[in-house]
Amino acid sequence: MTTDVALPTAVSQQFPSATPRTSLDCPAFNIPAGDARALLKHLRDTLGYDFLMDLTAIDWSAGQSPRFTVVWHLYSSTKHTYVRIAAHCATDAEPAMPTATGLWAGADWHEREVYDMFGIKFTGHPDLRRILMWDAYPYFPLRKEFPLAGLPTEMSDADINAETGVGVIAAPMAGGPFVATPGEPMSEAEPRAKDETWNEQREKPE
Amino acid sequence: MVTANPELAYNSKIEGDVTVTRADAAINWLRTNSMWPMPMGLACCAIELMASAASRFDIARFGAEVMRFSPRQSDCMIVAGTVTYKMAPVVRRIYDQMAAPKWVIAMGACASSGGMYRSYATLQGVDRILPVDVYVSGCPPRPEALLDALMKLQTKVRTERSWKKNFSAA
């Protein structure tokens, strides 16, 4: 991957508020939330970063401040280089960020996903609804305090809930979590039951 | 040269135009051999379901090749794949729309138990919302396993008391 060596000076000249961000690959910048949209527009129109690769967020866990960070990955289809922009959400309880849908139409669903998983509201988004979970789902599953197994709640359809009497339950975790283990051969690293010393009948040893 | 053997066939000249059987036997015979599936293909198991329908495995040998995408015309829902909590009410509603008699095959680990998806988004086994007749293990099961499940379901249907269940007042 080639690196855009002129980029840091080009960004810091236009945006003194942008600071370099630790990065192992491409150039990366921190920017105050208020300047984020202007910087993205500048990168797209002037510096040739015309493609929004990804838009995601980080939850630094409850108690941290700033708690939520939104991250944009941009790609230049002319220079074939990447850049990463990160901006902290101003408030931790009601995180919000200006939308990038006016710059890239593709930001629409990315921002809906970030809203769905983290509860970050993108101000100015034309249609900010949940995209993966159903509309009435009460939690934001990728926040740090949310358990992998989930929390009990109701399913979306009131008729079916009344008929079946079944709701969302916390998933049983005996033998789990069923995640891949890093650093092993592929055949060993596959998701599978791991700690089987405890189950529904036998308590988990502490 | 093969010639028809009239002695083994039903001879209407001797026995008349009447045959006698049990109602259950006749009804179950019809039901077992034309069990039209409702393909509830939700994940990768649906690919194996498609393979079962194709020429190598040929589910038509068991009279279940007519995949009906309308629940009104189908008899057996094959839940093939991961059922999310978002999809679960839809699966149940489609099951409710199927005309009785109806059966359910839970195909694969996810439909049977949630599989490896022990997470907030996945229904932990479709038997929480549907009465499942046959569970198929595998991730995904091979088409032979699905055919075996279908044959097990046919065996089950063959022994049902269909007349008593559906046509008598009691």
C-alpha cells in the first residue's frame, strides 16, 4: 500500500484543529466533531479521497469520556491511498455526529447500522431508523455494557407474542462463547464448544 | 420380452370395481407421497435444500419436489437456516397460514438449537415457536440427511390416526 506523504501537511494547513492519530497503516487524523463534515468534504473535493470505504464507531465503555468515537475510512480512486478520520462524540449520554449522507449516498446505511448498534444519532440523516434489529428493540447491542447473550425483551409482532408467549431470552452460554480462537491452525480455530466443565445442570466453577 | 401378469394385478372382472382398505391407510398414503414443502430458506442450509431438489439427490423420488412458495399450498415447512428474532414472527405467521395437516422439519444446527449463534440476535431453536416433527443435525446437513428426515416424517405420517384426528367429532 502506498502512502500519501503530502497528506498530513495538506490537512493541517486547512484544518489546524486536526491532530495526527496513532495508526499502523494509513495516515489518520482526529478532528473535533464540528469540523468533521468540512474535513470530509475537503478530502473528497480537493484531495481526491472520493470513496467512503467504511463508516463505523468505537465504544470506549461506560465511564470513559469521550465515550463514543465515529471513524471514517476514505479511499482515493486516483491516488490509490487510504485515510482514516476519527471524531469523538461531544456528549456521552446522547451521542450525536453530523451526517455524511450529503457527501456520499452510501453513508446512509452505514450510519443506520452505527445508530442501530451504538445508538449514535447522525444529525441531518434523512431516514435514521434501525437497519438490523427491529424498530422497537430497546437496546444497542455493540455497546460495551450489553452482554453477548443478549437481554430479555419482546419480539416485534404483538399477535405472535400473544399466540406463542415466547420472547427474546438471553442465549445459553454453556460451552461457549462459540468464537474462533486466534493463533491456532484453521482446523482448531473454528468456532466450537470450548469450556465444557459446566452446563445448565452443573454450575460454572469460579 | 416382458408381459403383463394379470394374476398379480387387480382383476375387476373377478373382484368387481370395489376395493376395501382402512381410511387411515388411504389418507396417509396420499399424504406421505405428496408432501409439498414450504421452503423456509434462511441461510446456507437452503443451498443444501436446493441441492436436494436437484437431479443428483432428487427429492421428487419421495413426492416432495413441489416447493410451494405459498403457505396455502404446502404441507411441510422446512426451516433451513438461522432464524433471527427479527425473522421469527414471520416464520410463525407463515406457519399459521399453512393449511392443516402441516408438519415442520428443522433442518440443521441453527434451526434446531440456534447452532453456534449463541447471541442476542438469534432464536435459540425454532421449536420455541413451532411444533417441530423432525430435527436434522449438521452444519449444514448433507442432502441425504434431509431426505432421511423426509422419510422419517413419512414414516410418522403413515402411522397417524388421520381419520379420527380430522373427521370424527370427538
